[in-house]
Amino acid sequence: MREQILKYFKQDKLPHVFCPGCGNGEVMHAMAQAIDELGWDPTQILIVGGIGCSSRIATYTIFDSLHTLHGRPVAFAVGAKLANPNLKVIIVSGDGDASSIGGNHLIHAARRNMDLTLFIVNNYTYGMTGGQYSPTTPLGSFTTTSPCGHVEEPFSITDLLVGAGAPFVARTGTLYFNELVKLMKLALAKNGFAAIDIFTQCPTNYGRNNRLGKPIDLIKTQASILVPKEKYDLLEPGDRVGKFARGVIQDVEKPTFLDHYRACILSTRKAVHHE
């Protein structure tokens, strides 16, 4: 398996720069395994990353890649997909990169149902740029920009995506590696906008600031907050506080932006020909 996975990475770029215990390596491994099990042609894959620890994943793979501006990976991915609809376009982005700085791009790519796959590496913080709080930072958490404890309510990325109309939305964590691979395969194979909110650990910034112990301690906390969706749906509203549904949140079929666009072009050509 090690040789099978390593073939997707640039050997001269390894070892990576991720901190010991960081979850980015697990996400990178899971993505490579999912792509391998799907049997995709590496020459037909494009990976787009923004700015942040997790976005560096794109630079380590053998696939064509775009390392873009902070908050703009979804916008660049949309342009690449429109320019070459045959590409398999994957976006790797952090919680701040995707849902704060890039929030509007995220909403409208989901609304348009662009045929893209987005992996959001959610570690509750801006890990690379200094450990500031992000839209998913839990209430009361200590960060470099909330030294007295975070006073803003976090929001659910999956709820945002469902509301924006994304046909495939899922959530899991690095604790559940096999499930992560399974969900990635489903997202990658989906025809339309597919996104996974991946809870991961940041022991260097978030973990230290909140004295949460060793990396394994951070990983284990996922077991108490990530609840299988079928069980989460049975919980009373009060019992859902601080917990999140794990698994496939939404999976529906609907025409993509390119389906609508091709139909528009075809109807225009027919009208011109008729005239």
C-alpha cells in the first residue's frame, strides 16, 4: 500500500512541511488512496489549493496543480473546469480559506452546481498564518485573535452547503480514516458539486493554545462530537449542542451548471440555424 500511495507524490518534495501530529498528512493519504481505488488517470486530474497548511497538499502531488490566492481556490477551480470540462478538478482548502475569505465563492459554486470536488480540512483555526480564529472555531476557544476566549458562535459548513444547494455534502474526521476514503470516493465520483467537511487536528496552534494535550488526544475528541447521522437525527435539539452529524448529509441528483450551459448553447445554435 505504501508504494501504491507514494506513486502519487513528488518524491523530491518529501518529507512534507506539516507539523508532527497534524491531520493534513492523513487527508493527503486518504485522497491518494481514494483516487487509486477509483483507478483515475493522473493526467486528467487537477488539484487546486489556496493559502493555508492544508492547501499545500496540492503542491506535493504528481497531478497538475494550482496554488492560488487566499480564499480563491474555488474561483480558480471554476475557471479551470469551464476551460476544460473533461478535467477531474479537486479543491483542497482549509476552513478559513473556504468558508471565510472564500465564503462567497463557496456558496455560489454550490448554488451553480459546478462539477467540482471540495475537501475542506477543518481544524478550527488559521493554522499557517498565525493561529487566528476562523468561522468554525468553537465558542470559548483560545486563539491568537481571541486571547480571552472566542466570543463568536461557529457555524456549520455542511448546513451552509446544503442551504446553497450542493447535491453532495458529507462530514467525517481524521479519526475515521476508512470512512474518509469511502466518502472521498463518493464525492469524487459525484456528477456535480461535492464537498466533505473533514474535522482534523492542529496540535501546534489550536491544540497548544487550548492545552488539549498530545495530537492523539485531539483526534480522540472527534469520537465525542462526531455522531453518525442516523443517531444524530434522533437527538433532541438540546442534545445536539456541540455535536455534529457524521456521514453523508445530502446526496441528490440534479443538473450541473455545464448541463444547463450546454443546453443553452444548443438551443441558441438551433435558433440561429432556424433563422
